Amino acid sequence: MKWIKRLLYGILAFLSLVSLFIILCAFWPELADRTSDFLYSRLGSKESAYTEETDILPEEGEADRETNDSEGLGQNGGNREENRESEQGGNKVSDYVAPDREEIHTPEEVAGRNGYIPVQENTEEIDEEEAEELQKKYTYGETGEGLDFDTELYPYYGMLSERERSIYRQLYANAGAVNRIFNPMEPVTQKELRNAFMAVVNDHPELFWLDSAYEAKFARNGGCAEISLQFNALVDDLDAAKETFQGAAEEILAGARNLGSDYEKELYVHNALLDRIEYDLQAPLNQSAYSALVNGRTVCAGYARSFQYLMTQLGVPCYYCTGYAGENHAWNIIRLDGEYYNADATWDDTEPNTYHYFNKTDQEFSPTHKREDLSVYLPPCNGTRYGGLETEDAEEDAPEDGRRSMEDAGFAEEDVIFGMEEYYEDCYRKIMAGGNSAEFENVVDSEELWLQCYRAYEDESYSAAYMNRVLEELQAGGCEVDIEAESLRDGRVLLHHRIRFF
């Protein structure tokens, strides 16, 4: 019984001390502040140590090892990666298979067409007293509370931990409000801040006034005391710049919105950008979509950011992808009907324009492109349905621009078809003239019209348009249709049909 009495006396003494401490804090607020600072610093140290172990951004020089680890986890190491995802809240599993840098080679015709500048960070370590003063001097600015981002359109947001997402929202909101200096809302390490900033830059080409660089000050205990964003000269008259930017984008979007499929929209935007942009390593603001859409002169970053912005405006998931292609380089990953493809508009913008790097798989890109940093966690590109639909004439004896004229193909201007109804009627007439086995050609006015024809055969709407009538008149039970398309000069497309009835 004596030990129980001692225990009760001990508990009573402890409660008395706690009560005394609370009374002292009420009359001496500085004591409460010092106690809070002590506990915060201890907590910050533990959080920093934890984050160092679970951070998702590969260290410089460790990208290959990180990517290989991710590859293995995606196949047979799921438990460890799923635990890591559960702890941090991000979706960081990757099945992307990265080639070695040593295996990358740059084709001669696109050598030097790079220019992407990775995120630049400038961090400074300060003492605790200066950190405390900065925390009093600045506020959070815009907190970003209430914001959320669809990870189908903004995938880098989905890669982050919950704490990094909080900083992401704060960075995004302050960039939008052009607040240059502010305190972080959450205790954040250098790597977490870099992850969040890189994710904002990669997800949001519409923030064209935000440079891909920032400064930050960290106390010696690891806590961040100040974040400083960098803006370009467009912030001096930002409202006018936004209006000009959106007007330039709308010139392309207006022609793409009414197209039927996401692929048609993608092809239209790809071609429109190549017609609009000139590659220029010295172009001002060349890391932004503004340089491409408004100034018409940029590097790979501008091509990729403008492509990303336009496709996102059209509701098509399109991501900014960065890595190595002989030098630092940027391109896009796009989703079409649930499949992912690589697209590099910069390397297609040659004389003449090509589709050599349009809608390609990771395997096709692996000799020339290697993803790095957070881009290794973007979805792998294994799509096939929309790859290689663009026919290019590569014969050595082809005309100078690589395409035949209508005259070369045996057609005149009056033979050109300008609409779907006209196309259906021409097909019906030529089939009926050919009998039970038809082989014929016609010329349509544009690639857009050819894509409408292609879509009609994909969804079988051509049957009701003309083929059912043909089958009835020929007393055939069905047919097989094979069409080859050849791009001619002046944008016309020659369609060669082979139809077998049974």
C-alpha cells in the first residue's frame, strides 16, 4: 500500500508543477514563447531527418539509380513504394525505364536545338536570431488555402507529400499575386521546397512571368525562414501581358476547338506552333510559353510550355517533361484515349517540318531522350494507336520539300474534295464504277479533312453515310476497307482506297 500512496503523491506533485507553470506563462508570456521555440526547433530537426530519408527528388548524379529503383518497385517491389506513398501522400511509382546518359545521341539535323534551363535555387544559411526576425518581418502572403489541382492535368502536384502540396499551393498563389517574399506556412526542408517549386513551374505554363528560379533562407536547425520568388519584366504591366498572351493563344485554340478528337486537336496545335515559332537560343523570355506564342521565338522550353498550355486549355492532359537529349532539354507527354505518347515539337520544327518526334513511345525516344528529376515519375509512354499516322515521303528522288504535287499524283485543282458529303459521294461513285473489287484514289483539301475521314472509318459512321447503300446495290454481305494517306504539297492529302466485298 505504501507504493500506491507514493505514486499518488508523485502524481499530485507533477500536477502541481504543471499548474504552477501555466500560471507563470499567464503572467510571463516570454516564457511561453521560449518554450514554444524550443519545441519547434526539436520538432523541425526530427521532421528534417525524416524527410531526408523519404524525399522524392533524386540527388544530382543519382538520377539513374533513383529511376532504376522506381522501375523495380513498379514491377516487383510494390510494398516498399506503397508504404512510402502512404507516408508522404504522393503518387511516386514509376515504370519508366531510363536509358543511360552515355547511350543518348543527338541526330545531326536537330543538334543544338535544346536550351532548357533547370530550376535554379539559391539558398542561404542564417542564424536563429535572424530567422526569428524574418518570421516577424514577413507574412505568409497568399496561403493558397482552398485551392486544389486535378492531378490528371497537373501531375506534378500528385507526386508531392501533403506538406509539399501545402507549400505548392502557397507558391502558386503568391506567384499569381506577384508576391515576391513571404514566410512558408509549413516547416519545410530544402529538398521539399525544391520539389514543390519545381512542381509548380512544371505544372503551370500560364505563370509565364515566374522565372524558374528562387531564393530561400534557412536557419541552422533546418527550418525555412524566407522564400523569395523571381519574376521577369512582364510583371511591370502584367494585365496587358496576360491579355496579349491569351489573345495569341486564342488564335490557335479557335481553330482546334471544333475538331472531333483529341488527336485531331493535338495535330492541329503541333502544326500551328511549328508554323508560328522560330527556334532562337537568344530569344528573350525563352523559358516561357509567352516567348513562343507572343514573340514567336524561343527554345525547347518555350515550345513545350506553349504546347502544354494549349492542350490543357483544350482539356487534353499534356505534361511538361524535362531531361537530357545531348544537353538539357524539354518536351511533352500527352494522353490520348488513355494512352501516353512523347511529343517533341522543337525537334519537328525543321526545314521541312516533320513528325519524326511526334507521338512516340519511350522505347522510340530512348536513343535520343532521357527523363530526369521529377519527370521520371510521369506515366510511361507505350501508346501505339496514334503513333505514325502522319505519312511522310522519304524517297531519295522526292521533290525538294519531300512531297509530291497534285499534278505529280495525276490530279487537277477541280478534283479536290472540300467536305465529307462530297467525299462520300465521290467514294460511292468510284466504287460503283469498279464493281466487286474497288481500288481508287481521291484528294481531300486538308489534313483536318483527312482526319475526319479517318475518324469516320474508326467509328464506322461511314457505313450509314454511303457504304450501306453500296452493299445493298452490290448485294454484298460486307466489306474490308484499307486506306493509305499521302501528304501532298499545299496541305492536300491523297487517299488511296482498297475495298474488298464479300
